[in-house]
Amino acid sequence: MMALALLGIFGIGALLVGAAVQGRVRWLRGLARNLLITYVFCVLLLLAGEVYFRTIYAESRMEFALTSDNWAQRYVQQNSLGWRDREWTPEVLADHLVVFAVGDSYTEGWGVDDPADRFPDVLGRQLGPTYAIVNLGFRGTATDQQVKAVENYPYQPPNVILWQYFINDIEVAAQSNGIPWEHPAVDVPPLANESYLASYAFWRINDWRLYVNTDGVDQWTFLFNAYDDPYIWDIHRQEIDRMIAYAEQVDARLITVIFPQMADPLRSVAYIDRVAQYIASQGHPEILKLFDAVAAWSLQDRIVAPYDTHASAAFHQYVGEALYQQFFAPTPNAP
């Protein structure tokens, strides 16, 4: 399709050039020359837009546009195990207290250009050189995949598991009950599958379709309904139990940090409390719930951008410091 578009552009340009240089029809020649100037300007503008969205533009919003990979290609460097983290070796980890930071895109630091600004890294600097923070965060994972990440880590078990929980972690449990999140198929024009400029424009107009499923239910309502379904919630509790069981098996301290819906935290508070209460009831009460902090921060300060509601670097800083103060800082009377 891109080839046809380019052929059409050159074809129209050739017709205008021909009309502008012919000498038989004077009025047509003058009109064609004026149109040619405007046409060349528009083509150059489109070309500049295409180059910009292919090579310069990098926004972290998760979407289907061709531009969606630009940010990750620029800012996400993975180690040999596939994590956005430094390279670790068994020898290095053997000399440290090991913290597994496991979660989804919040732990991975989606939208945070510098990985040093993520909350696990902020915590690591507070803890000092005796600790090694192994980042096992990856976008789109739910509790089931996160359990597998810690279970399958090839080097050594952790001393501490810092488990980041988000409200969509119940998705795999919902899918296992035959209720997957499915949005209506979007009819994408062929040009939007090849041109970065056209793709960006198309998905800016149609992006909302990705957040309403085939039943007309928005994504957050779908997730909250999953928590309210007794069977799905029971499946999800079993997933949570697996994380707890692994921590107990390796004698690791389990600390849970729970992020609410960042754009509208009030909607998710009841479900955050339900998850926190269940984890605490299983003997692991070290939980940082971020609802109050999110509600206290302005929207523009707590999220990456209007089109990306992941936590901002500033909020990551707050979370890392809060984790240290609540769970690691020496008590005033400590020697």
C-alpha cells in the first residue's frame, strides 16, 4: 500500500509539472504552477511527519500504532535473561542479600526513560551495596506469570521478594474461567499498517476501541467484575497462594506493594483492600498500599503523560523511599 501511495504522489506531481510547463493553455499553466508549489509543500510536510514518527517520536503509550515500539527500542535494554536490568552472575549475587523485584510494567519501569529512576532502583540505593535488586518486572504479566518468573530464576533464590501488584493481575484467572478480555476487531486501513504517520493518526482517533470489549464493557469494569466473580476470585487466590508458598519455601521475606488505578484510584480501592487483606491473612502483612498517596498527588505529577497513566519517575521515587522507610529503615532505638 505504501508503494501505491508513493506512486500516486509522484503521479500527481508529474501531472502538475506537465501542466505547469506546457505552453498551449496559459490559464492552466498559471494554475498548475500555483498548485505545484502548494503540493510540494504538502508532500514535504507529510515526508517530514513520516520521518519524525519513524525516527524521533518516542511515546510510551501502549497501543497498536507502529510508533508504539519506538520508546522501548530507545529506552529498554534487556539483559541476557530478557529483563530490563543489569547483568547478574551467581558469583555476584552470592555476596549480596538478594531482593527479587517482581511485577508488571510498573516494576519494569514502563514510561520511565532512565531505569535508575524506578522504585526498585530507588530502594536499592537506599539499602546500599550489601543488597542486590534483581528486577523481574515485565509489561503485561499477571500473577501467574510473575510466580513463574521467581520460580524459574536460574541463579539463586531471594532473601526478599518485593512483589508489585496491580489491579489487572486477575486477567489470567479470568481467562482460565473462559472470560478473556476481547475488544472488537478494528478495521485498520492498509496504509496505517505501513506508514508511521498514518498509523499514529489512525490510532489517535480509534484508540478508545481497545478499552471497550465485545460486550460494550470498559476494561476497568471488566476487571472489577472479575474480582466480584466468586469462582474467578478463588482461582486468583490460588495464584496469590503460589507466590506466598514460594516465598515460604525459600524462606524469603515477602513485601507487597499495590498500585491502584493511577488515573482514578477511587474506583479500585475496594479491590486493593481485598487483595491486601487476603495476603495479610496468610501471614504476610508487610504491604504498602498506594491508594492514599496516589489520591494526594495531582494527576499530572503522578503519571507519565496524558496518554500513559503509568507511574511517573517522581512517583517511583516516592514509592522507593516509602518502601525503605516502612520496611527497611533502622528503628530510632536500634544500635
